[in-house]
Amino acid sequence: MIIINCDLFGEQIEQGGVKHVKLWSKITVLSLRLGMFFRKMHVYRFGNINKQLYNLKDDCIVVFDNGIKENSVLKWLAKRYCKSRLIFYYWNPVFTSINPKKIPKEFELWSYSPSDCERYGMRYNSTFYFQSFSMEYAPIKRDVLFVGKNKGRLDGLKKIEKDLEDNQLSSLFYITASHPRLKQKKYKKFIPYSNVLDMVNESAAVLDYYVDPLAGLSLRSMEALFLRKKMITNNQTICNYDFYKSQNIFVMGCRPISELRSFLYQPYAEIEERIKKNYTFCEWLKRF
């Protein structure tokens, strides 16, 4: 059973033969702003918690960190399902999520980030993707694409956008608010992931920009790998991964921006299927 407060991959998870349920039954602006206060008072048990969580019969339950900022719901799950194997998986950097010290001892702690695993003594399991997202070739409309939430990186993204323009490279920066329910006029509206995939397919490269350059692999790195796109990133650890090829991945800070044009127009270096397989959802499950 996968418990995740995210609509992104629910259908694909279930196609992989794994059950999936959302953590909360509904999310509104009001619940976002007052949720922390109410959950500390255990009101969530009678209101916002998904009713499907009351009658799970699974041997192993993986809880993603999405939407969990404090431990009341985790304590409740640990008590209710004490006979199941409980795994808490960080799909985000710890500094944006709940402190591992607050996770009940009944949970195994795992993370997508090698640096967080070392820092907090957690077990490592790389991020994952779905081969079903692979797409047929589409005509290229732009050189570089970024689609993602602000997450405090707006200024850095704007600077890179200007650098690309100065080097006569076309780009599309589709930046949304940090949460879909908190609408702000200066951001783009949230769009279905199928639309994002279409945009990636029409781009020569994706920009993978991290607030923490030492974090684990992001969704954009998986899109680049599985959709055969070049990637521009500030992640200094990307060279340590088995799919790294200098022809495909441009590491900012290690190479001058003036080399971007020649990088983008070099042929894409194919990645072995056995390496791609290591980052599929099924292999991710096996590693647990």
C-alpha cells in the first residue's frame, strides 16, 4: 500500500499492481492554513483524514512525506497498523519536510537523497519513474524547458532564463506557486502532468534547478532520462550516477554558459536499458 498526498502517479502506481490511497480526503485553502493547528488537536481523525485509511489490511505500508509537516497522523498509523511493515519515504529534501527525529520509531526511514541519508542515518532508495510515460518523437519547439514550483528558487530561475536569452537560446519557464491551492497572480496555473510531458517532448533539454544542489534526483532528471532529453542542472552530484554522460548533462558551475549552444546541438548519447530499468517503479519497490 502506498499512502501519498499527491495525484501525480496514482494511476501508474496501481497499474504496477500496488494499491494507492491519498492521505487527506480533501485540501482547501482553509485546511492548508489551519491544518497544522487542527491536526495537533487530533481533529484530523474525524475530518480531513481519508476514510480509506481506517481499514487497511496490507503487510507493508509506504507513507510518502508529501503533505506531512508534523507527526500526529504518523503516530495514529503506527498505533493502528503495528503489525504491518511501516516505511516512511522522503520524496523531498528533509529541510522542506518533517524532521526525521519526529517520525515514530515504528517506521523505517528511507530517502531519495544520498546526502540526507548520510546526514540523518536513513536508508537510500533512489527516486523512480514509469516507462509508460515514454513518448514518440515530436518536433522540437524550444531549446530549454523548466516546469516546476517556485520553492524559493524564482530569482535563480530568472537569472538562468536571462543567461539563455543572452546566448540566443529559446526557452519556456513555466513556474507555478509552491502549492496549487495558494493562487498568486504572478505564477502560472497548475496543469495536468500529461501537458507537462507534451512540453518536455517538444523541448531539446530540460532545466533541473535545485535549491539544494546536493539533493537526490528530481522528477525532471527522470523525465530527461526516460524521454531521451538533454539536461541542464546545478546538481553537482549528478556525475556520480550511472546514467551520467557529459554529452547529455550540462552541469552549471563546472562548464561555462557559453558552451551551452554547442552542448545542445551535439547528438544525444543513448543510455543502456538496464540502467534505465534501475529507476523504474518496480525496481524501486524491490529495493525496499
